[in-house]
Amino acid sequence: VEDEIVEDEIVEDEIVEDVEDRIRYIPVVLDEDGEEILEIFMEEAREILDSLDEVITLWQGDPSNKDHVALMQRNLHTLKGGARLSEINLLGDLSHHLETIYEGVVEGRRDVSESLFQLSLEARDTFTTMVNEVDEHRRITPPLEFIALLEKEIGEAITINYPDIEVTSPVDMAVSS
């Protein structure tokens, strides 16, 4: 009986490790055509992120200029579409949430705030990290801190879908070391 308990604990530990690995990283698995699409997207994504960097700086200098926000919204719309086409859905989904925030600013439903500037800077850094990780390792580490900031800004939880796992809060995703 004691041997069975120990064996059950070992199997349970292996299952937990497998789930933790799947939560820590989202693999990007593509066929040959997908790899070609991804290669094109990587170049486009870097250009978009460079543009975002420039526009965020301009916007901070002139917070009432909605043209800057509209350009960021269009950039994120393009990033979202390319990410989804490249099967990098987490980047696409996070881009969509930020795009929606900017849409609210452009349409006058949302005010410009320091927290929105900080979120924009964090998004630029986070998206750059995600693009680099996909390019170098064909995986994405869910950006839990950024997701928490984004949730705070939009006032609702963001659901992240994994193969065979659905997580509805960054707290649920935190894996103790």
C-alpha cells in the first residue's frame, strides 16, 4: 500500500510538471508554409514595434493629439492580424485589448492618463520580448505582469487559451518554483 501511494505521488508530480511546462511556455508549432508566414511577420512586427516606440514618445509630448493614438491603434490592428495569421494568438489577443483601449481614446470614451502611458511603454517592451522569443525559440512565455496591468486598465479578466488548458487570470497562471 505504501509503495502504491509513493507511485501515485510520482505520477501526480509528473502530471503537475507537464501542466506547469505548458503554462510557462506556449509553443509555436508551424508547418513549412507557416514558417514562411512567420518569417514575413517577424520583419513586419519589428517595424510596427519601432513605429510604436516613436509614436508613444510623440504622444507623451502631446497627450491631446489623437492622431498619435489613432496611429498606434492602426499599428496594433496590423500587429494583431499578423500575429493571428502566424498562429501567435496570445500576441494577437493582447494587441486586440490594447487596440480597443486606444479606440476608446480616439472616440473620446476613455481619457488619457499616466497609467495608459505606462501601459503603452510596457506593451512595447512586452511585445518586443514576445516577438524575439518566438523568433529565437518558437515559444512564448505568457507575460503575466503585463496581463495584470492590462486587466487593471480594462477592468476585466483576460482569458488565455492553451491547448487543453484554459486560464482566466494571471494569478491562476503563476507557477510556484
